[in-house]
Amino acid sequence: MRLEDFDFDLPERLIAVRPARPRPAARLLVADGAQTIDAHVRDLPGFLRPGDRLVFNDTRVIPARLEGLRHRPGAKGARVEVTLMEARPEGGWEALAKPLKKLRPGDLIAFAAGLSAEVAARGADRVTLTFDRTGAAFDAALATAGAMPLPPYIAARRAPDAQDAEDYQTIFARRPGAVAAPTAALHFDAGLMRALAGHGVVWSTVTLHVGAGTFLPVKVEDVASHRMHAEWGEITAETAAAINATRAAGGRIIAVGTTALRLLESAADTDGRLAPWSRETEIFIYPGYRFRITDALMTNFHLPKSTLMMLVSALMGADRIRALYAHAVARGYRFFSYGDASLLIPERP
């Protein structure tokens, strides 16, 4: 498989820079086996069965984008933009920085709210930062100094603002640590959850702290040689038991978002049973992958040549996804993080 196999033409006008309001007013392209149906997210209960279980990612996006001024003895200050990627176990943060070439170990970066960091190391594409505070003090300073880390395709068109603090956070968000939202779940609100419950649909949450690596492009032509960025996830014993019980009763497991799906597939055994999980995953799902536990996926429309295009192609088949994306473009669906959604239900043998 070549990278070009996952390319498609997308008019720039279809890239959403604001979400639909109310959230379930977003459009929903339903692919149920060979059927293709144009609907809205508010119609979701009608496409599910009583006893189905939705699985959401409850990670919470932190205001991970920072603008600061680099200080170095004997040198003129330089403005830098930093996007936190993940906390290191021994302390500090891995981060993307622009311009990276202006930073070197020992540099100090001053941010707003009195927050500062030292560059502990610089790699080929990122830096390691050691901040001057930790714990609750760090969280409080970051809340003031940081901004929501909007994806590059939105940030290139407009600056983050106060509305993004609400728009780029799901109603399930409770465990801080992500630097990108699990965007499929952005379409849900309290009213839709009540409608789903009334239809007999149940739900659970898992945690996968989405890293900035989700925005990094695939740089290899042979997609099988691509390596994913590691992300930390957790599935509790209670959640694992609930999902196993749903499958035993004949209910379907429907991942809401590719992050929830990747975590479920990482934790499931070859028979499709879950056990409690708490560690990193680097799972890369592309055509040829055999799904262990996921019966369906609700997800937004993804970037050309991305690992997420490879994932949905693995679930539905590459030809089916190409046809669905051509349909979405022709019908004017809105793409990417603030865009519309799809419900992908593959045919089963």
C-alpha cells in the first residue's frame, strides 16, 4: 500500500472552522453495509439498536498552545510558539516549537502568567521543556497563559478565541491530558444522550490522552513502515466488564472516535474480550487489520493521506471509503475537527 492510495481532492471551502450549533445539528453520513444514508447526528438513535454500547473518550484537552519569548545570555530575545505534546514520566514536557532552530538546551522561555520553562533538550522535531512549577500551580498558570491547541488547518485560517474553550471540549471531558480533542464526541449534548438512553442505547467511557502527533503527516511512501506516536490510555475494570457484558448479550460495540477505537483494539485479546488497561499504545490500524472488538465507528471526515484515512479504510474497505468520501464532497459535508460526522457500520460475514 502506497501513501497515494489514501489521497483525495478536498475543496478548501469544506474545511470547517466553527462547529455546528446545536452540536447534534451536524450532518451524519451513515454507511450501513452497502447502504448510504444522509442524515443528522440528532437522528443517531434511529440507526442504533437497543443494547448497543457507545464508547466515548473522556480525555480533557488542556490549553497546550503557548506563545513566549526566548531569553539567552548575550543574544536578542526571540518569539517562539510552543505546543505541549505529552508529559514525561520524570518531569517536564515534550513539545513542538516554532521556530525550532532558534532554541537550544539552556534557553529560557518566558510565557504569560509568570510561567517559564528551560529547554532541557532539542531533537530533530521537538524540544523537552522543564517548567518552573508543577502540579496545581502549573495547571493554574497554563489555564491563563495557554490557548486551545486548534488543529493546523483551523489555526491557519483564524486565531483561537474564547469560544473554542467550549467548542473544542466534549461533554464527557473529565481527565486532563490531551492536546487534541476526540472530535467525534463533540457532536453530543445532554439532549442527544437522553434520546439515546430512551432508545435503550448504553454507553461507557475510556481514556486516551490524544497527543499532537495526531497532526503530524505520514512521511513514508510505504504506509506499513509508518510508526505511530505513543499515547497513554486507560480502561477501568468496571468499563471492561460492561463492554464484555454487552458483547455477550449480543449488543454492538460502537466506538465514538478513532481514539476510543484504537484504545479498545489495543486492549482486546484475540477473542475480543477486554481486561483492565493502563499504559501507552502505538497501535497503527491500516487495511489488512482484523478488528477484535469494534463493530462500528462514529467519526468525523479525515485528512487526505492521514493515518485516520487508513484506519477507516481498514474498517470499511478502501473502495467503500473512497466512494463515501466522494459522496461527502459532492453533497457538501464539512470536514475535519469541527466538521460533520459519519457512522461506519461494516458488513459482517
